[in-house]
Amino acid sequence: MKQTKIVATIGPASESKEVLHKMVEAGMNVVRLNFSHGEYAWHKAVINRVRELSHELDTPIGILADMQGPRIRTEVEEPIAVQKGTRVRLSDIARKEQLETIDIPTVLFDMTGIIDGVDIDHTVLIEDGIVELVVKEKNEHCVIAEAKNDGIIKNRKGVILPDSHLILSILSPKDKKDLRFVVEEGVDFVGLSFVGTAKDVEDVRSTMKEMFPEKTYFPKLVSKIERKEAIKNLTAIVKASDAVMVARGDLGVEMPESEVAILQKQIIAESLRAAKPVIVATQMLKSMTENPRPTRAEVSDVSNAVIDHADAVMLSEESAMGKYPVETVAMMAEIIGKTEESPFDDLYQTLDLNFHSEYATMLRSVYELAKSFHSKAILLLSMSGYTARLLSHFRPESKMFVATNNRNTYNELALVWGIDPYLFEDNQKLDTFIDCLMRETKKDAKLSIGDQVVVFHGRTPDQDTMRLVGIREIR
């Protein structure tokens, strides 16, 4: 059983129930729905298929709805060819009427007031950095920038302002409609694009509660780290989030590409210290979009994410539009398995937490006990998923089997490193959950008679202070 989970983006190549089934069997744990594309009817159909499969296969499958986020785009009447040194006027659509007629080309941004945060020496990147501009002058209604390379500025292309302080709502009007839809559909995770501060995350939580004041359960929030501002505020963002994604695509545009691998390690380390699941994303096996085999560099990329102890690795266009969606998941699972079998994945010292509590200390003692006795597995109860996530933080060598009576928790744990959850919805007596878990893991041949396991009961509603740790043998 691989410990590192796989998130796969669903699209035309993988939307059918037959292909989804094969992808789950190949190792997919979480499906990602990209809300930059697709109609609600399509997303709803995929969500229903995934839920059906989860029940039929008796396995947890998480659903991640990835919001498009507040994207800035160009507005030009016709393509503008620039050469290195060409001067271009930049403004926004609200100031169009105030602009004087001049003999240099004008590019408008489609968000009102966005130019206010742009200053002299700031970089402006258009179409993923294909055209790079540097601001040389600032006036009341515009800035004058100079091209650093040859290129063509086209209409409706994305704009990134890595140096500018932008006052943007984390949710665009489209995102708010999408958020309402996915909460109603009961997805497990919502991916937040272009997070800059912890307040962005808190604002989305508040928005969901305002939309659905009667609801008690909401999707977990996954902050995508892809902005320079997010790196500056990383610790606070991780603390405010339920999980984190290393979104290397836009991160590699906003930050020097030579730093992305180092930033990946920094983000993973910060997430581990906070005991928050972390996903590594973007172009992990991109060549398999067209080819049946990955490049050596891509194999190394996946292996390094596993060695960094990421909770999950993600596929994008490879599984959404590629020729080999099932084979790509299988290849990723094979790379994960081989890496986890190697000594390079081993921990040589216990991972640190950046918070301390009595409960965290208790969970560390469970980890140490299993390590000392070379136990085959750790069995525990986790109704909310917190106990499971905290134990997973220590990355034990022992298998971790979790009993829960909460289907939301069951699906959420599909993203958490090393956790193999079991759902017992019909069992009302918490003190029998561990016995049920022993029986089911033995039936599934994941544990055998005579195997030694560490059992942690944690807290129960009727006995708030009950925290039992013991060693038992599978019979």
C-alpha cells in the first residue's frame, strides 16, 4: 500500500465511469475538478459518478473543486508586437476614457483600479511571462513600461504582477457562484487560487457560512501557494488553511524558476510542521499527455516530492486531456511505491511540530511506541480526522488504519499521507470500532493473525478524558 496519495484532474479523457474506475484501481485517491472549465451539469455528473464508485468499491475518494480565482487579463483591440525596449502604456478599463491619445500602444487590464498597485520598477508578466515588461514611469491614470524581450501581446491573456500590492477579492463573482454550487454538491475540498494572506482564507470561510447559515459541515480549504506574496505570508496562510498545494505553474512565473524546487521544500516543511496535508502539483508527468512513458526528469520529480514527505502528488492535463490517463496514474503509483521502499524515503529524526499540546504529545507517544515495538500497524479512532492527520504528521513506518463513523471524514482522509480509513456508519458504539477495524483489516488481508498492532482510542464523547493506548495482537 503506497503512503503518498494521488490527486488526478478529471476532464474529457477521464470523465467516464469506466475510466474513473480504472484510475481508482491504479492508485487515484482524490479527483480534482478544475472550475476554470466546464459547465455545472458536467461537474455534477462527474461528482455523482465518483460518489457511486466510492460506494461500489467501498473506498474513500476525495473530491477537490479548484476555483479559478481572480485572474487579470489584457484588453487590446488587436495584437501588439513588441521588441526589447519597446515602450507600452498600461492602464485599466475604468480609466480608458481619461487616457490621452499618444503614439505608443496601450494595453488595458480588465479589473478596475488594478493599476493603482503598480509602481516604478515593478515587473509585469503577460501570458505566463512570454512577454515581460518593467515599469519606467507612473502617471495619474497609467504607467509606462518597457519590454524586456520580443513578443506579441494578445487580447484576453493572463497578467501577473509579482511585485505589486493588489487589493483583490480572493473570490471573483464567478468564484462565488462556483463556491455556492460545490458546497451544495458536498465536495470535500475547495482549492483557493492566488491566495496572498491568511485573511483570504478566512474570508472564504466566512462567505460559505453566510451563504449557508444552516449548514454544519463545509469543505476543507486548500490554499494554492503560487504568489510571491503568499511566500512572504506562508506561515500564517498554512495555519489558516486545512491543506496546502504547491502550485508550481504560476509560482514559477512569479518567482525565479531556479528557486521553485527550494520553495517546494520550504512549503512542504512548513505544512508538515503545522500537521496540514500538502499537495505537490503541476507538470509532474506532463510528457505522458502524449507519450506512454515519462521522462527521467519527471520520474525524479515525483520521487523527490515523495522524499520530501508530501502528502500527495497531482496530475493535471496528463489525466484530464491526455492519451493515457489510467497509465499515468499507474506510473505515478509505481514511482511512489519504489521510492517509499527505498531508504531515501526514511525519516532519520522525528518531524517537528510548530505547536505543542497535550494531545500532540500523546500522539507522538503512539508513534514512538509503534516504532519501538516494530508494530505492523497503528489502529485508531478519528471522528473529525484531526487525530489521523496529527498521527500522519510523524510519518510512521507502521501502517495506519483509521475507523470513523463520519463519511465526510472518510473522504477527507483520502488526501492524508499513509492513512487507510474504514467507515462504520451503522456502528453506534465507539468502543467496538477497534474490534470492527481489526476484523475488516484481517478480512482484507492487510493484517494477519499474530500481527502486533498499537491501538489508540483517543477521546470519546461520553468520556472526554479517555485516551487509551495499548498493544494488541490480531486474532
